[in-house]
Amino acid sequence: MDIENLIKNIKVKLLKNNLIENVKIEDKTYLHLKHASHDKNKFHIKLTIYSKNLKEINKIEATKVVNKILKDEIKYYIHSLQILFG
């Protein structure tokens, strides 16, 4: 999967869930191209999630919710996932 399709899939999955109002998705893979563990088929993604509901719970639980929604993408296409709650 290429990065554009991955970003589209992530956005659709996160926004489909009524817990999340908006999400900003950034490809940060370019920062890791020279790492020994770099895999050209896996990406480094930064999410900034805007959600009143997720801000009401602790960050660990909110992160678990996001990880559950994106479990397939994390398993197959994401090497690193940074999540910020805005």
C-alpha cells in the first residue's frame, strides 16, 4: 500500500468512529529512511486527533482506542505511530 492510500484509510476509519471529530495525518517516514530497521513498505505516521470524548479519558486509554481502530494498519503498514490529542 502506498502512503496516500494508507492516509485515506486511516482518515476514513478514524472519522467513521463517532468519538473523533477531526484528525490531521502526517507522514514522518522521511525522518527514518537511514535507520537500519527501515522497511520501505512500512511508514512512520503522526496523528493529531481532535476529540472531546477521548480528551475526557486518560491518554493511555485513548491511545488504546485508536490502536484498536487501526489494528490492521499497524500490523501491516505502520512501523511507528505517534498520537497527539488536540
